[in-house]
Amino acid sequence: AIERANANIDADTIAFGFGGAATTIAITAPLPPITYPVTIDGTTSGGTPNSAATGTNAVITVRIDGAGAGADAHGLRFWPGSTASVLRGVAVTRFDGAGVMVSANNTPHLQDVQVLGNFIGTDGSGSADDAAGLLANRWGVYIANNTLLTKVGDGSAGGRNLIVARADGESILITNGSIGTTVSDNLIGTDATGNLLRGDAPLGIKVRSTGQARILGNVIGARDTGIEISNESDLNFVRSNRIGVGADGVSPIGGSGHGVHIRNIQNINGAFPRYNGVGGPDPGQGNTIA
């Protein structure tokens, strides 16, 4: 289906016809990268978006599993040319690399990719291997190399993603000049209720060598640090999140590190300082950090 979509310059939709039955697509080799606009929509096979105010009650029936895809294989890769693509209503599990990668490969030709209402590194069940974190990818969502305006969640209940990762990665990594990424109203490093820690990722969100990220209204758990901003990253804002504390405002989902850790921000030649904001001047923009 990806190959067919890549053969057509116009926007396509990949739908799934499994009749609503829970179905795992077991990948035995890396999937081709996505090079033209496409909407991959798991809700076309009986899935329903989240409608809960907290946590997620989404029903996702299509799971793409990368346990057999090989070493360092990534799952769904949005590459230059796939501007305005959407991934919706799919579970992506057990890839040795990233479950979802958005990368412009240092070209100016990738923007407005949206990752909405998915389970990444989990099937959402909270049972068996899922509870043990064995379904996790190394990275949940990996955004890199000069992308523009990527969205992970859109601030709506239906757009809320559930994202966990392994001990050698991060739930979300934003790096290498990927400007204007928004991470909004997701469950990161938690179970479907948002009140239990899941996965083994030491970091919830890492922002490295980039700017203008907006991290807004998420519930963020991690084994060590909730959010790290580093390496000449500037004009990033962290607002209205629960970091190390569950969706209920009480449950502990933090690790032994920092809530928000900002480091190595100074320009490499010391010419000017960098600026990042935690909280904001308006009501509701404060974070709860535990």
C-alpha cells in the first residue's frame, strides 16, 4: 500500500479492511519510507478515537508489529515529499528503531506531518507483554533533520496519542533543527489511564539542537527525567503539562531524575544566550511537576 501511494504524487489514503477484528500486521523487513502525502487511517477497520477527558478509551484494531523487521529497523517513516501526511488510529510496536519517524533528511521539503490518536510502543491493553513494556519500540516518535511544524497530538481528545519506549531510547525525540514541533495533550510513558508508568524510557521528551517546540497539556512519565532541553535549543515552551504526576494529579509516574532539565543551551561560540520557557504568564499555563 505504501509503494502504491509513493507511485502517486497526489494525496492518498491507506485504509484497512479487516472487518473490525483486532489484527496484527507482522513486518518481516523494513517498510518503505513514505515519500508523497498519505493518510494512514486505522479507524477504517472498526477503530474508534478516544472520547475520554483524561486517559484514553480509544479502540485500535490495527497493529503494525516490527519484531521481525530486523536490527535498527524503523516503523512508519515519513520522508521528504510526504508533507501534510497523517497517521491516525494505528498501534505500532516492537521496532528496534523508532515506531514513527518524521525526517526531512536535511532538505526543506517536509512539513505539517500529523501523528494523531495512535498507540505507539503499546497495544493499549495494559496486559501481559504490554504491561511489562515488551511491546515498546526503541523510540516512540523520532522527529529529526529540519522538519517543520510536525504535530504529535492536536490538543483534542481524539488526537491524543499513547506513547512509550524502551530503556535505550526516548518516548519522543525532537532533534537536529526540526522547527515548530507541537506535542499536545498526549499520554507519554504511561498506561491508558495516564496514572501508571509504562515502558522503560529514561526520558519522556528530549528536545536537542532545535527550537520553537511547544510541549502543551501532556501527561509525561519516565524512569528518569520528564523533559530534557539541550544543545543550543531555544524558544521552546513547556506549558500546562503534568510531569511525573498522573492524569489524576496524584499518582506518581516520575523517576529519579529531573522534572524539566535544561542544559548546554549557550551558543557554541558564546555569542548570545538561549531562551526557553517553563510555564507562562496566563492562567492554566503552569506545569505540575513531581
